[in-house]
Amino acid sequence: MSETSKRTGVQKPGAVLLNLVKHIFFHNGWLKLLAVLISVVLWAGLISQDATLTRDKTFTDVNVNVTGMETMKRNGYIVTSDLDQLLDNVSIVAAVPQQQYENAEAATYNVRMDLSRIAGTGQQELKLLSTNSSMYGRVVSTSPSSVLVNVEEYVVRQRIPVSVTVSGDLPEGWYMSTPTVDPPLVTVGGPKSVVETISRARAYLVPDDIEWKEGSILTSLAFELYNRSGEKVESDLLEVTSDSLIMDSVLIEANILPTRVFDVADLVEITGNVAKGYEINDVRISPESVTVAAREEVLAQMDEIPMDRTVSVKNLKETTVFQLKVSKPSEDAIISNDTVTVTVEIGPEE
């Protein structure tokens, strides 16, 4: 301060302001600091309540919803690319309002790929779509923003026959009727290049999986598709239906009966004498035994198999073949052979 100012007691404006600031900070300073802190809190609160103020939030490994599948098929197309692999690493960045930043989730924005937009075969580019939200903001970027997929013509083949094959030998002492399959025909839809090769479906019945007891069995079996060369056709893109219902198995029904084996060779009786000057050189019987499948109560009453037994060789001069009829012991019984062939070899006496 100049000597003149000291004498007059008058201060310059700059010095007055400096002294005022010093007074504020050095007198009741804690009250001033509290006021500043309150101001900051109020400011932060106002910012969080302002919907127009947003922060970018990144979401990785986003689940992409694939829509329009049925519409695409009705339009005659099908995607043959592996969509799970193509959509395995999708990420988005969303501008989220400050107030909802912590609550925002990737599912909020419904990231999706619409297959109904496909309008041709070959390689097609499909964009990844998303939905904005008034509460959670909008998606500002998607990575990748689109994917390239391969598209084929979608076709349907009807009346594909289904058969059942018994895989393995039946246990000794049991008989099983030829299994019936329901449904006997199925419909297959999928990429034209695959569907056109399919000629039949087949289910395999494994004897070890069956409980062997008298009666009927009804079981469900998975089936496989085969081409005309007998090679199995496998594809996740194939859809098998019956009466518009998707199916992955068929019903198999069969009857099971116990069996007994009866020797017939000792039952055959040769009667009469061959012509003079001739003799019987050999007698051959085929088959030598007959297997009977019937209810246990029927088998228990059988001592031998009912059949024609007599073979007359009266006045025969040459080898002759006889057919002997074998009868069923009951109406529902099954016999392995309904005839027994007896060959009588006749020749001149030596």
C-alpha cells in the first residue's frame, strides 16, 4: 500500500476483493465446505433424474432371438448355415439414461434376426434388429450389424415308409411276431438337396431291451432316415411329421409266445413194400424238427406235434418225395413248418 493510501485509509478495489475472499474462507470455513458438498449432491441428483442425459453401456454375448422361421418355410426357403455359430459372439452398445444405467439388460433391447425377410436362395445378408426403449434408451451400435447365411429351397416329401428291423437274435425258447409300426408312413421336410435323397425310415428293435414273457409288447423306438443306397441321412435341418405333428419316434407292437421244439423224424412210419426187385436205399426227412409257438397252457398239454405220419412205398420202383402235413395245436399257435418232406430213395436190389 502506498504511503498516500495509508494516510488517507482508502484501499484499491482489488485489495478489497482479496480481503473479502480471505475472510470468507478463514471465518466459518466448515459451513462453506458443507454448502459446497450439498451443492454437489443436488447437482448429481438432478443429473440422474434428467432422461436426456445418457451413458453408453456395452453388452457382450448377447442372446439373439431368431424369428420368422415358420414364415420362411411357408415361403419355400430354409437357412442351412449354423445360426448358433454365426450368432455366438454378438455385442451391442446402448445409450442408457443415467437413472436406469444399472438396471439396463441386453434382453431389454430384443436383439433379433428376422428370417421372414428372406426372399431368395443362395447367400443372403440379414441385419440384426433391436428395439429402443423409452425407459432404457436405444441401441447405438451392434457388432456384427449383419450376418451372411446360406439359403436353400425348402421342400416336403410325403409317404416315406417306416419299417422295423430286429437287431440281434431272439433268446432261445421265445417267438415274436413280425412287429408292426405306427405310423407306417411319415412326412419329411427340409433342404431340397437332403430331402430328395431320402427313401425310407427305419427303427431298430433290440431283443436285449425286451422283457420276454407271454403277451403283447408296445414300445416306442427312435428311427433313422436312409437314402436309396442304404446310407443313413443325418441333418438337424430335417423335420419329420405325421398328421402335422413333429415326431422323433414310432410305436412298435408285437406278440410274444413261448416255444417248444418237437422231433418229427421218429414219428414218420414207412408202410408197404416196394416193387419186387427193388429196395429202399435211404430215407431223408426235412426238417427233422418243428418249432411250435403257443400259449404256455397249450404247450404244456403237448407230447408230440400233430401231423401226418404214414408214408406208403407199396410197389414203388423209384425215388419218391412225400409231403406230410403238420397241424397247429391251437388256432393262435405258430409252427415253423406246415409240411415235412420225406424223400424215400429207391433203387434196384444189388
